[in-house]
Amino acid sequence: MKRSKEAGWVKLTKKKRKGREKEAGKVIVKKKARISPSIRTKKVRWDIVVVAVIVVFIAVGVVYLVTHASRESSQQVKPATENLYRALEEIYFTNRPNPNATLDVFYDVRGNVSINGTVFGVKDFMQFRIFFYNRTLKVPSNENGTSGNKTVVLSGHGVIPLGAYYVQPVLDVLGFTSKVENISMLLVNVENLRNHNVSIKTEYLSHDKVTIPTVKEPLDTVKIQYTYTIDIHNKTYHVNATVWYETKYKFPVKAVVNINECVLTFKLEYAELTYLSQQRV
């Protein structure tokens, strides 16, 4: 819209100046003024040329930026498994986990959720931020009557759920915890549930293929079913959860959970790897 207004302004100015040139021409013939009308004509033309060149440069620049940005964005989108595997190798499957690496996995969440007795339809995204932390802290201590500072080392694998906070009660039923030492336990934490005396029936169903966006070939997965009953806050939940684990690192790429007849599906959409710095600390 700005360009069209500017173009209209140029035409209007040109029209007015032509009128002025005609009037100036009459005066020149009558009074024989020394000012040459040809010089004025050249000035007007150069003004128009300058404006035209600017408009052309703007148009070319916009076209270049749009095409160049689209090419770069398409090149930057890596397959989800490339980021996923590289991050898991740096965070989990190594003798020296990288505390500067952060893995963000994005799940498409669809189905039904019961909130305070009311069932709601869900069509949303949920993100899990996965990382390794290794921090040294000095805390005040008082041992043997002597006060001072005590050095404490905190390390482990942390997970933070982001977005779709209304799904948190579902994660609680699935045994989710913010410290996940086994990445296969991300969605259904069987280890944590058993630590809380929950009896779980595990059944291998089959090998299956799961399609993930940005990944050309469907992933080979192992399909496992978990069945259990759990009591949380004086309420009983009957759970039937089916999880698809990719075969390389047993990462859950898909899960269908049925909790008291409310079915919710998690499906991996993308994985992103970022670094806090270029060097390990």
C-alpha cells in the first residue's frame, strides 16, 4: 500500500510541475528570462528517475528476502530423528553427559480429558524439555558444633513439561516425574509407578511403523501395553496405556492412554537440539 501511495505522489507531482513548466514557458517567451526551462525539465526527470530506482530496489530486495528466507527455512528443518538421536547421545547415552545440551520434544496431543468431572476435547501441542544438570552448591551447615559451608553436588537428568498444563493430572496418573534417568519412561514411567507399589501388567503387542513429520521413512517401533489401577487423592483410575518405542534408543514416539474411558493420544511431531554454549563446563 505504501508503494502505491508513493507512486501516486510521483504522478501528481509530475502533473503539477508540467503545469508549472507551461506557465513558465509563457513567461519566458514574453519576458525573455535568462533561466532556461530545459534545466528545470531535467531536474524533474532526475527526481522521477531517482524515485523509480528506489522503488525498483525495494521491489528486488523484497523478492530476494522472501525467496532467500524461504530457502533458508527449508534448509534449516532437519529430520526430527537427527536432532533426537544426537541429543540423546549427548545427554543420556554417554559416559560424559553434556550439561549444555537441551532437547525439546514436541507432541501432538488429541483426545479427551476429564477436569473436575467434566470431559473436554483436546487438540493441542505439548513440549518436554530434557537436559542433564551438574551443579555444585555450597550450603550452610552446622556439624559437630562448627558452622560453615558444605559442598553439595547435584546431578541427574531433568524433564520439564511445557504447555497444555491441563494435561498435568494425566501425567500424574502415568507416573510422570521431573527426574527421568531412563528416557523410555518419559510418557509412562513404569519404574516410578512400581516404586509406589502400583501393580502393572506389561504385554508386548507387536512391531509397528509410525510416521513422524520431517522424517521420510516411517520409524520401526515396538508396541507395548500397560494395564494398571492407581489411587491418587482418594480417587481410583483404571489405566490402559499403549506406547510405541522407536527401536534405537527406546524413545516413546507415540502413546495412546485410556484413563477411566477418556482416551488421549500423544504423537511426536518434532525434536529440537540447542546448546547453552559451545564448550562443556
